[in-house]
Amino acid sequence: MSIRFRLPRPLGVLLLLAWLVAVASARTRAESSVLPSRGQAAWQDLQFGVLVRFGLATYLEADTGEGEESVTLFAPDQFDALQWSRGARSAGARYLMVTVKGRDGFCLWPSRRTEYSVRAAPWRDGQGDVLREVSAACRESDLRLGLWFPLEDRHEPSAANPAAYNEFLQGQLAELLTDYGEVAELRLQAGESGSAPPLMAGVDLGGLLQLARHLQPRMVVTGIGPDARSLDAGEVVLREEEFSGQPVGSEAWWGRLFPGRDRVWRPVERLVNLRPSPFYRARENNRLLSVAQLTDDWLRSVGRNASLLLSVPAMPTGLLAEGDVRRLQELGAAIRPWSMPDLPAVAGEGEELSLSLSPPREVEGMFVAEDLLHGERVKRFLLEVREPGGDGWRVVHEGRVLGHLQMVRFNPRQVEAVRLRVLESEGHPTIRRLAVVPVPQAPQ
């Protein structure tokens, strides 16, 4: 004989609701537990980098060669890595990335895996090494080093054999990640504008990523790597929200790197070209993005929970064009008021945080950042100001994610206090910094 026990209908409904709430709560806890590695958190603190595009394509006025061009074309008789690093530093960048190799296969370092490199070029009698000089310049200019490495190689004969080609790629990565010191970012490119060449079907991306992790544990791998999502030059970050916790990809290598995980920390790096073309064209010397455009790109990237990578081409001489360097300096001056380490600021925990200004100051913006080591907990918030003699707090911005950094720019006004109010969060909010941006004082 079986006995059936039936709950009264109201109690059954209540238990069902409780179960649904528990499931939703478990899902929320799982999502909020997505955290960055220490390497990712340190990389996000860099915020802004400059990419210098240089290679055989520079001498072809093209985006790439076909892998058959003569290495004698490469003749940067005025090459100066310090000019690159100082230009990047003047813009306010904190890392300098270089295209160490083109899709044509030509390498800016003397790779032991191919003859198609600076070793075979007449430049400096085959003794030159662009990457070594850039690495040294980064150290002198207090910049971190980044490497742009395409997985397509149109010169390499082993590309027709997947096993041999994977060994070739791993060998080149081992050189790059062993011989040139600490690397902050490795950007792996499958192709341009999201297109992947046919050979990508045979590339063991999981093996390359595991090798990169082994050789440089604190380095982030971007592009088609797992540590950041990439937006190309044609995409604009206009979204007010840019959450870093993202679902894992469908490719098999995700399971190898993140077994049992369904979400990972994957912030955004946005790529913007200073000129219409990625590589140098003399006819584009007067077609640079304006300071206003670049400043807006910086605010909509760095100030919207993303990083900015600004692409600047080197000329055939090996130098950055004077106009480009001047524009980098102008950008640095424009964003400097937002980047000063001694801005009035406060940190704390909880749903409300305020900063008083005594005496009141004229302010043109404010920003707020979470402590990323605790994840992105804030899901809805208000930023408010209180003006002297005013009738209370005035909302200047409402948002749904804080993350690494949210910047708000407004018309200058006298302010005696600012406030963050967290309206919704997953867990206890931990605010790394709430700061105001005073209007710069005119020189006396």
C-alpha cells in the first residue's frame, strides 16, 4: 500500500516560490563569484595603451604583404624606439604594444624559426632587433610591453601541415615570451576585422594559450584569447554598461583552460586607429582623429569599464610622424586632469559613500571605481552632487555597472559634496575610489 502526502495548495505554492528564489539566488552567487585574476586586475589598471604598427606593410602602403616581398624593403634608417615610448607616455598611455610580426610573416625580431625576419634584412647588417629596443625603451619610459602576434603567416611553408605549423607557432611564441622580459599583454590575431584565415581550423589555440600561461603567468592574452574581449576600430563603446563577467566560449579550448566553468572574467579592450588606415600612408598625414574625438574615445572606453588601445603607425624611416606625436601630446594634456593621482577622493564600503569639499570647488566631472578583486557587485547606482546654497542632492548620472571605472563629465559647477548611492548590488559593495575632477586652474 502506498501513501501519498499532498501539501495544501497555498503551502505548495509558497514552497515552489521559495525553491525558485533559491535557484535564482544560487545563480546570482555564481555570477558574482566571477573574479579577475591578479594579472587581469593589474592589466585593467593600465587602462590605456598605444599600439605601434610597423613591418614590411609599412613599405608597401598596404595592411599586409603576401609573404613573398623582399626583406631588402625593410630599411628604417632613423628607427628610434625611445621616440615611440616617449610619444606613448606623453599621451598618458601606460603600455606600448608593437606588431612583432605581420600576416606576411616578416618578424621584427631575429626569430630562430624562420629566415623571414630582421636577421635577413640589410638594416644594421642583419644585427638589428626592433623588439629588443622597444622592450628597453619601455623600461626607460616606465611603460609595460605588449606584443601583437598574428596566427596567420603567409610566408611559412609549414602552414599546410597543421602539426608542423603548430610547432612553428609555439616555437615563435616561446622566443617572444622568454627572450624579452615581462610582457603585460599578448594579443593574438586570427585575421583582420574578425575574419579568420582557413589555416585557423588547424591551429591548436588551446596549446598556444597553455604555453603562454606557463611562460608568462601574469600576462593577459587578448584578441582571440580568453582574458579580454576585443572591439575593433569600427566599433564604438556607447553602451552605458560593460560587464566583465561573461559566458565561456563554445570552442574546445575553453574547457581545457576553464574546466567546469560557465562564466569567466573577460573585460573589453577597444581598438581605435589614429588614422583611417592601420599602417602608414603619407597621404593621410592630415587625416588624424581630432583631440576632441580622441578624448571622447578615451572617456567612452576607460570611463566605461573598458581599456583603450590607440593604434599609431610608424613611418618607413622607423619614426612616428611629427603630427602624430603632437596629437598624442595634445591627447595627454586633455586627459591629464582626469588622470592625476592626487584628485580629491575617498574609498569605503556599503551602499552610500560621500566626499565633502571644503571649501567648495568648481568641478567638471567625477568618477567611481570598485575593488575588482571583489568582483563587479554594483548593479544600479546614482552619482549625485550638492551645490552651495542648493536645496539638496542633484543626480548627475544613473548607471547599472561600476566595475573598474565609470567617469561622468558635466558642465563645470561649484560643488560642496558628491555622493554615490548604490541602489542594487550583489553582495557588499567595496568602492576603491570616489573622486571629483576639479576644473584646471589657469596659470597665473
